[in-house]
Amino acid sequence: SAVISQKPSRDICQRGTSLTIQCQVDSQVTMMFWYRQQPGQSLTLIATANQGSEATYESGFVIDKFPISRPNLTFSTLTVSNMSPEDSSIYLCSVARTQNTGELFFGEGSRLTVL
Amino acid sequence: DAKTTQPTSMDCAEGRAANLPCNHSTISGNEYVYWYRQIHSQGPQYIIHGLKNNETNEMASLIITEDRKSSTLILPHATLRDTAVYYCIVRVTGGSYIPTFGRGTSLIVHP
């Protein structure tokens, strides 16, 4: 398994501000993903975080709104920019050790409330 | 990756077996079936996966039909702590990996 630490675990933010969420893994992993889970909903994939290059975003998500960094094989950040109340969600970091292993491991999530 | 269909909700008595079905009729030969669960306010947790043979681990058993178009996750002796949303997904190992989750099945285990 992989131990994933996310910070912050929760935050309350003002409209128009930005927040950066950190994801730290206890070992090197190949694949890192960021998900959003809106209240009462399933997980929606935002993007795949690629080491040393731009993230791969899913339809409906753009880099200007959700910039992602992945400087190495154990760390990634997701920024939620210019927040609005509609961005209130749980944001989850997920990893897979290699591209050939299908098990995903998840952090506990970062619960974001935008006022 | 193939899509999956699961019942929205199920309930089960504590101590009884919980059988959660998943339909994946468009699954292709190199796609695995994965199961995860998400207990309230926690991140999802991997449970089990399989290709075509039945699988068992300390958490659950996975039964895959011979035609691989459906599968069943079995929790042999459900406890109150098994109350969670259970997600079934299929994916190709080693291919372009876009892990997507459906709405899952909300399992409520009652006393």
C-alpha cells in the first residue's frame, strides 16, 4: 500500500482567493491523480499529475483554474484558483504505484468550503 | 475503459453476507474489475480486483461470471463498519489509465 498525506484536511476560504492543496506520498509512485467530490456525488477526475511536465486535464477542467505541480515522484500540489462557492468540495489525491498496477490509493481528502 | 452499472442502494443485516452486483457488459478481454469503498468522510479504499477467476482476500470475495459481463462483491459477514459506498470500475492494466468512478452502491448495514 501507499500512505498519502494531504494538507490541509479542511479549510474555509473567501470568494476570489486561491488555495493550494499538498499531497505527499511515503514512497515513489508513477501515477498521481486529483479528484473532486462534490457533496453527495461520486468522484470526478480533475487531472493526471505528470512529473516534470504539464498535467493532463479532463474535460471541463483547465489549468488556469486548477494548476497542478508534480516536481518529483512523491509530491504534488493542486491549486484551486479564484474560488467561488461552487468550488466547495472534497479534493482527493490518488496514486498508483506503476502504470501496470491498477490499485489506487487515496488520501483522506481536503474539504474546502468557499464563502 | 468499459462503463459499469450498479444499484443505487442496498441494505443488509449485520452478520449476514452482503452481495453487491456490478454490470460491465462492454468489458473487453484485457480489462480488470476493481472494487473500492468509501466510508463517510474518508478517502476511497481499495478492496479487491480480478480478471476472470474468482478472488478472495481478507476483506471480501469477488465472483466474476464466466462471460465476464458482471461481477459480485461479497462481504461474507457484514458489520456496521461496512456501511459505505461501494464502487466497481474496470480498467486496462498498462494502458492509458483514466480511472473513472460511477455513482456506486450505497450499502447500509443495519443491526
